[in-house]
Amino acid sequence: MATTTHERARPARERRYWAAQILVREMWASLAIAAMWLAVLFSAVFAPDMVSSNSGGNTTTIPSAVAVALFAAVGTRALAKYGFARRDDDGA
């Protein structure tokens, strides 16, 4: 009678409960990115403009949301790189 070798028994995957779903890194990263861009929206609507004038009387007006959007873009890139990075699910 011939015998066959079997693969090692793998442990059953743990069931993820709703509380574990709250702690998902991708969800928090996307909420943080959304909050950054909401700050840009509110600064565009409610914040005063940056006004620069020289001695000749010329004035330059730049919306303050431009500076906030620059920092939000840098923050979005850094947070997305960390928050959405692929990782192995082995717990290591």
C-alpha cells in the first residue's frame, strides 16, 4: 500500500472583529489625509490673504490656502507612503 505525505496543517486564520477593523492603519491614514485637505478648504474660504507691498506702492496678494496646500501636499505624500505601505500580515 502506498502512502502519501501531507502538507503541514496550517492554523486557521483568526477572525477579525469590528474592534480590530477600527485599528486598521489605512483607515487612519486616509482620515488624516482628509483632515489635511479639509484644513486647506477652510483656510481657502475663511483665512485672510497674504499681502505683500513694496515702497513703490505695488501690492501682491496671494491666498493663504496656497501655503497651506503646499504643506498638505508634502504631508499627504509622507503619510501615504507610511500609511499605505505594503506589509506582511504575519505579525512580524
